[in-house]
Amino acid sequence: MYRFLLTPRWWGINVFVLLAIPFCVFMGSWQLSRFEGRVQEHRSATEQAASDKQEAARPLASMLPVDKATSGRRVTARGHYGTQLLVPDRQLDGKNGFYVLTLLRTDSGKALPVVRGWLPGKADPAKAPAPPSGEVTVTGALQASETPGDNGVSAAGGLPSGQTAAISSASLVNLVPYRLYDAWVTLDKADAGMRAVPATAPDGTGLDLKAFQNLGYTGEWFVFAGFVVFMWFRLLRREAEAARDAALGLVPEETPAPVTSS
């Protein structure tokens, strides 16, 4: 009854199934490992952020360029404050407000964007405290340049003069007359009645949409594997029933087409 399995058609079906199932299982396992890796990175980043608050601040130059290992680490830099900008539509503890961003001109000839604090409400230059005069030393968490459109960073254009949507050298280069570091710092202690902005984990280390996409793809690949097995058994059962019916003479004879006269 199962001699049909030796036909060329079923050889092709069987080869396809034998290749498709391991492939689906491999892809599902790979996506699951990606998700587990992101979970571990998230855990490590959280632990690193907690330890970073306790470690001594290091010179800015020794921690550049910013990567997963240096993002969130405490750094220190000296210089004079220059141009001040506002970063609107930033939330803190569920409340909407804005960052006060001031450029620190260092002896290297470059300027470091420094988030001096957060204030509630709409971005208003009158609310933002003026930066300290003279040479200052800042200490805070090192952060990578933001990418507009990612992690809640606005990509909106047409902002009023003195505002920027993203804290990045690419966004600031046309707004300030300085060469810029491809990084920024959020102060440990905010200035003049503002609230300090907490450091964020580096990109790719959080349980973000991409992480849960990996988990979703894992389920999809395993479902595909199960579907291949289900369809193979269904085809096998239907073919076996057809072969049995034919052996018992239960297959209905084909009715000849009627002859029509012209």
C-alpha cells in the first residue's frame, strides 16, 4: 500500500521534508540564541550601569570612541561653556519636558555636548538656567550620539532656533560653530534646580523591539517545521487511502464526456 513512496514524486517530497525540517529548526534555534544573547546583554548592561555609578570618573579622551564597553561609564572633562541649546519632547518619570544642552569647549579644540539637566513643560529658553562662567570641570555618564528615529528620539525637523531634536554631532554640526566630539555627557548632578538625566544603555543591549522580533521569529520557524511535518503526514494519509481504495476497487470509474453533434 505504501509502494507509492518509491515514486519520483514522493522521492522529491521526502527530500524536501528532510531538508526543510532541519533548516527550520536551525533557524528557530539561531533566532532563540539571538534573543537570549540580547537578554544577557541587557542584564550585563544593567549591572554595568549600577557599577559605573560607583567607579571613579576617567578622563574623557581615555574613554573614546564610545562603544558598548564605554557607554554609561563616568568621565570627566574641563573647559568653558559656550552655546546652549534645548532638546524638546524628552520624558523623565513619565512627564514631558526638555533637556538643557550646553557645549563645553575643551582645550583639545573640540566641544563636548553636556546635558546639564531636565526641566518640565515646553522648551523655553527663559526657563533654562545660564551655564556657569569661567573654566569648569564636568563629571557624568558618557553616551553615544543619538540616531533620530531610534529609541524615542524625535526625527522632526523645523524646530525653532536654539533647539535640536537629537544629541549627535551630525545634528549639531550646523547649529554650533565648533568641532564636536562624537559623544555627549549627562551630568551626575544637574545644575541650578534641574533634574539629572539618567544614562541609557547602549544600542542593541536592551529588550527592545528587535529583541522581541527575534523571539517572534523563533516561534515562526518552529511553527514552519511543525507545518511541514503536518502536511507530509496529511499527504501520506491521503495517498495511502487512495491506494487502498484502488486495491479494493472502490475508485469510481471516470464518466466519459458526452459527445456533442455539430
